[in-house]
Amino acid sequence: MEEQDRQRLDALFAENCTDGVVIRDGFKAILQCMGNNPTDESIDEVFANFDADGTTGLSKDEFDEWFNKCWVPVAQAREAIVEAFKVLAAESEDSDGRCCITSLVDLLKNRGGEPLSDEDAAVFQKELEVIDTSSDGFIDGEEFANFLTEQCQEVKTEEENQEQTEEVQTETTEEVTETTEEITETSEEQTEEQTENTEEQTENTEEQTENTEEQTENTEEQTENTKEQIEKTEEITEKTEDQNENTEEQTDQQNTENSEQEQSETPKTDQIES
């Protein structure tokens, strides 16, 4: 069993090491894969005792030293728990290697220091009844060892689920970030395009305004020219009217003179005929 553990630990070391050393998180993952659930304090203690060069990581030699001095196979640890529980049970009133649930609860309720309240004792008894898989009112070493193993496995599973959840959250956050960046880029492009279009429209409007001003100036100039032409035409008309009046006067005067001349010539003619 120890040789199988050694081979598996060597394989796990190879999977979790970086540049020939395994850091705290990697070491914790190795132990969890082997069915253990180490605390951060226990891992700190291992690194304090076996990380000889102080690199915050265990080399293969340091890892092997830890294995040779400290590794206890799960089955062996389980056997030790059962034996320890039997010793505890032997010290109680039950000498068959079992602890009576009722006696244990009564002991905890009446112990010195901080005795359990009735409410807490009821909760504690329900927990002990869960451990008592044989439902005989007693807890033996095997049941207690099974309970501890299940607790370790639940903690391990919870941590694995937490890691998976964190990975999913990280992936989701990255996807949201990428999407946000794409939307931002698209918005910036649209904004630039709108700005360019607005500038073009502004230039066109300015150009139209200039053309309109030029047309207005030309129209005003044409209006002034038209006024000047009207004034000249009116002057010519006045002169023409004056000339017509003079002509009429001259005509009238000429007619008058002709009439007078005819009248003056008529008596002379009469005298000649006489």
C-alpha cells in the first residue's frame, strides 16, 4: 500500500510542479487527490520544516523527505482513528469498544467548564444518531472513522465545486469583458463615423451658406442696377415727354403762322382779281 501511495504521489508531484518545485496550492491539491483535507496551517508547517532552501516551493528531494518522514496512508490513518476511539470508549462505562450516544450526551451536558445546554445537546444527539449507521444507539470506531472520512470528502468536494464555480465565474467575466470591449470598439467606430459625417454636413452647410450669401449679394447688385435702369428710363421718358411737348408747341406755332400767312395772302389775291 505504501509503495502504491509513493507511485501515485510521484505522479501527482509531476502534474503539479513548476520548474521542478511544487508550491503550496499544488501541494494541497496533491494531498486532496490522496483523500486528505489539509488545513493551511498544516501546509505552512510542512513548508517550514522541509523547504530547506526557502524557495516557497518543495523540490523533489524535499518532497521525498517529507514523504519518508510524515506520510501516513489513509487506510493506516483510519485504523489509528478506530483504535483511538476504542481507547476512548474503554474509558467510558461501555467497555466493548463502543460509546453510548445517550451516555455521551449526558456527559457533555454535565461536564465542567462549558456544559451543553438542552437545546445544543438535542442538536448534538441528532448528529451522533446520523453517525450511528447501525441505529443501535451506540457509535463504534468504524462508524466514527467512516464519518470522518465522509466529512473530509464533503469538504474536498465543496472546495472542488468552489474552484469550478470560480473558474466558471472567471470565464464568464472574461466573456463579458470581451463583449464589452467589442461593444466599446463598435461604439467608438460609430461615433467616429458620425463625427466625420457631421463634419462633412457642417462643411456642406457652410459652403451652402457662402453660396447663399453670394447669391444675395448678386441679387442686391442686380436690384441696384435695375433701380438705376428705372431711374434712367424715367429720365429718358421725362426728356421724351419734354421733347414731345416742345414739338407740339412748335407744331401749333407753325400751324398758327401758316394760318396767318394764308389769311394775309387772301386779300392780295382778291385785289389782283379785281
